[in-house]
Amino acid sequence: MFSFEWVWLALLLPLPFLVWLLPEQDAQKAALQLPTFDLVDKQQQKSNPLAFPWVWLLVWVALVLAAMRPQWIGEPITVPQEGREMILAVDLSASMNEEDMKISGRTVNRLTMLKVVVNDFIERRVGDRLGLILFADTAYVQTPLTYDRATVRQMLDEAELGLVGDKTAIGDALGLAAKRFNDKGESNRILILLTDGQNTAGNISPTDALEIAKETGIKVYTIGIGADEMLVRSFFGTRRVNPSADLDENLLTRIAKETGGQYFRARNTDELETIYSMLDQLEPVEDDPIQLRPQQALFYWPLAFALLLSTILVIGNLLKGRIKLGGNA
């Protein structure tokens, strides 16, 4: 849509005509001579078409149009009011292959269940910038912070066990998230860390990473994944075991508490879905996003036209003067 920012300046357009209508006064009686369109005599007008008053009128109109700030306004774009940024750190260690979860009555491993539930959570985070970190022996950024939720979901779906080893580097994941947030400046910084084990690898200890996270101002929600018990069949019969015996709940609780977040325990699919519903309440999506319309300034077009026309007039008069001088010589 085309519009002018300062429409009221259009009142200046008839100014030359008003000056033209003013009565001429005797030079001896007038203390001040007002400029009119009598810039050249009739003989000069006949010999030089560019000297006609209408040329100066075009220059004036172009200058007024430029002063009115013409602009092109694009279609509305919705942006969130808050600068919330959220990173999901997902454990890809070998223990995530433990099949102690169920989806629709079907037994699946922990990573498969996590993908199903987290994808629904990602879909609901409209307006948030989301990122994805995967960790095992070390941690790496799979998806930088972005508004493109479809890409984050796709990268999570494509994550496979064994990509970065079999161990668990919780400290590396926490430290890497702190670095990525720190690179982005001020924002509401949320990290959701999902793991089923304890720190057994990495270049930075969880304690050191926790201090960095606190200095960076990150709020960490930790989620411990894994069932409390499962039946294992062997040659001697069926026995109950705790598949989450290696889960370091004390560490996860400490990380969450000292950063202002919370620790959650997900023993099954329903509990993980409930946790993400709680996270939606704890970190709600902005209900009233701002609508902005991109603006493109166009004032330089009439301004360039006025400048070009004025330049032609000046150069034309200079050339005409030289020609006359040459002819007189």
C-alpha cells in the first residue's frame, strides 16, 4: 500500500501559484521583492524551452513530494512481544535405547517416546525462538535458535542414537547452551535438559557448567527420563529391575534449583506429556503478538528527479552563456 507519512505538507504545493498572483510592485517603492516566475524574459523563453516556468513547477512539486515522505507499506508481519528463547538439550547416550516406554500400547525406547511428546511441545511454541542441542560423549548444536519450528522438529526426528557416542556429557550440554544464549544478548533464556543418566563424559564438569549458566542468567528445567521398574526375562525366570538406577536425580535437582527452574521425573509417556503441559503454564507463549508492517521509503525518487531537472537547467544555462560569449567574440 502506497502512502505519505507527512500528508499535510501537500499544502505547500499551491505556494508558487499564490506568489504568482501577488501584484507586482514598483522596485523603488518596495522594500522587498518577492520572487515570481518571471525568471526569464519572453525572448529567452522562446529560445530555451527549459526556461519555461512549468519546468520550475515540476522541480517544486518533486521537492514537496519528497518532503511528504512517500513510502510503500507491506503486508502485516506478526512478531512476539517478548524475546523468549528456548533450547532443548536431548540425551543421545546408549541408555536412551532402553525399551521401557509405551506409546498407544506399543513398547518403544526412550528416545522414540521423547520425540513424539517433544514434537507436540515444539508445535505449541508459536512465537518462541527454539534451538536444539544433542549430547552424548560431547554436545553439539543441531539447530541454532530460530522461529522455524518445522526445522527444529525435523532435526529432532532425524536424531539417532550413537551419533556422538554412548556416554553422557551433561556438563558439556549445559555449558554449550550457556554459550549459545550468551551470543544472543538479552532475552528470556530457557533450557530444557532431558537425560536418563549421570554425567560420565565431556570436557566440562556439571558444577563448572552450572556456574556459567547462573552467570549467564539461564533458567534450566531438567527432566529425568526412565521407568522405575520393568520386568526382565532370563533363564531363571522373570525378575524386576530398576532401569533408571543410573539417573542422577540429585544433580538434575541441583541444576534446576540453582538456576530458578524445576526438576521433573518422567517415568512414562503420560508423565512426560504432563510435564510439557506444566512447562506451557510456567513459560506461557505470548498471547498478544505485535503486528508490524514493513515500510520502504520512496522519497529519494522525487528528490532525485528534482535534482536531475535542476542540474539540467543549470548546465543548459551555463552552456548557453558560453555559446553567447563565443559568438560575441
